[in-house]
Amino acid sequence: NNTVTQFIISQWFFIVLAIFIVLAHFFPNFARHGGTIRGEYSIGYGAVAVIFLQSGLSMITKNLMINMGNWRAHLVVLVISFLITSSIMYGICCGIKVANDDKIDDWVLIGLLMTATCPTTVASNVVMTKKAGGNDLLSLCEVFIGNILGAFITPALAQMYTSSGPLSFGNPANGSSVGNLYRDVMKQIGLSVFVPLFVGQVLQNLFPKQVSKILTTFKLNKVGSFCLLLIMWSSFSTAFYQKAFQSVSHVCVIFIVFFNIGIYLF
């Protein structure tokens, strides 16, 4: 009936996500990193590039420049993203480690801390802000600034938090790996963010009427959400292929789920 149909249409994102997770479980080799379609390139670069091409086509250049100059917002986001979030997570992870619960994997704690030291995400940041009716122009600016600075700030924070104390076993200090990190981050941001955004902006300014018609006709605002689902599919495929969910205890998996819900609410 109409109620069921409307519910399915309104919740299509989560329904498709559930389908992709099931596919990732039964066919993990297809979309994983290094798999059949080489997910790290076809999805990691391709899907992200489509998201930012769509952003470039739909954003007014003047408004984008205004948001780039909003230094107060950038300062607040950077401080919260890098310093406040990571320091709170460090304190929580240290407390859990000191409790010495052998059911909680030590490297899960390091993973939580490393995630907290990373900049705002490239694709989901823009897509989710847009779906929530927020300022997607500003979130796009945070992607640029945060991820460029993150290539230098995140390794420094990781080194600082693990140089001593309960989490020192996870110290990532390795000159070559840091160098590779810089190169990979700059390559991915350049190819999947800057280039498609620039192309989108050029096309939008040269052919405004045609671009506007294409965006409306083909409902390209939905494309970004679908590309985000593809990124999640690839991530889950890689996790299932590497048996990430079996390598830790069920208690640890349940802990991660409820811990993330708690952090989200906090």
C-alpha cells in the first residue's frame, strides 16, 4: 500500500545499505580493496570523484569563496575535530586499557584513537550535511582544509598520544610510512576532490542553464548519497574479507557498537 511504499522511498538509503552489507558478507572479494573491481580505485577514487563533481556542478562559485573565507568556522571545526575529539577519546581509551579487560582488544582502542585524530571525512561529510539541510558549502571547505592539514596534524597527534602511557604499544613512529601517508593523501585529495570539483565549477560557470537542467532532470542530488553507499560497501567488503569481525571477540564487537552510539549521542 501507499504507507509501505512511502516508507521504503523515505528510508531507501538504509535499505540499500543493508543490502550492500549482505552482499559484502557473501561476496567480499568483489568490492574489497584489491578485489575484482579494485575497490580502492574504482570506488575509493571514482565514487568520491563523482560526489565532488556533483558538488562542483551545483555550487555557486561566489558562495563557495565566501565560505572559504569564514575563518571563525574553520577554526572552531579544526579545534573540535583534531584537539577536543582526540583528547576526549584518548582519556576514554586510556581508562579502558587501564581496566585490563582481556575481552576488549588493545588494537581496537588504538583504532578508536586513530579515528579520533583524523580530519573530517571526505565524502560522508558533504553528503550527510546536505541530507540534513546544513551548509554543505562550508562542509566542503572543511574537507579541503581539514584533510590537507590532517596529513601533517594526524601523524603528530598519533605520535603524541602513543609516545608514552597506557597506549604506547601502538606507537606508529616510522619515517617511511609517514612519507607514504603524505603522498597517498595528497594524491587522493587531488584526483578525487580538487580535480572533479574544479571541472564541475568550470562547467557550471560556462554552461549554467544546461548544468541546472541536467541536475534537475537526472536528480543528481541523489547520486552523492548512492556513491556514499558504494564507499560503505567497499569498506564492509574489505572488513569481511580480512575477517575483521571474527578476529575480535563478540563482546568487543558489541562494545564497539554501543561505544560508537554513546560517542555519537555525546
